[in-house]
Amino acid sequence: MNTAEYLAASADDHPIHITSGEGEVGTTELYEGKRTIRAIEMRLKRERCDGDRWARAMIFMNLSDDDSVGMDCTDGDVGYFPEID
């Protein structure tokens, strides 16, 4: 599946987590907004505070043997799906 297909899927099956912070430390929360790239990018822009902070959005893909796997909503990179703080 690609990013658009995951965004169109059920939020219960494929939740989106936003992680943002300063330096190396960040917090993670459930994203409950509109499930479009534009809406997610606007949310990330607000989280980044004009460059003072970093932010990313990951959508849940599946569980692997070791970890949960997610896809970055903006660039499609696959990696670790963060837990909510």
C-alpha cells in the first residue's frame, strides 16, 4: 500500500501519531485531524514553530516480530512507529 491508501484506510486500523520536540527529545500524540497530506503537513508546520522545533507524522502499517512499523506521512519512509506518551 502507498501513503494515500493508508490515509484512506480506517483510522482504527491505521492511526497516525505526531511526534514533535526540541533537540533529541520529543513527545508523541494521536493525530485526529483530517486524513489528507495537506492537513497533516499544515499540522506539522504549526508543530515546528517556524523552525524552533521538529515534527513528523507516522501512520501505523503493521506489527513486525520486534516492533511496530509505520510510514512517514510526508516522505513515505518506513520505520519505527512511535508509542503515545
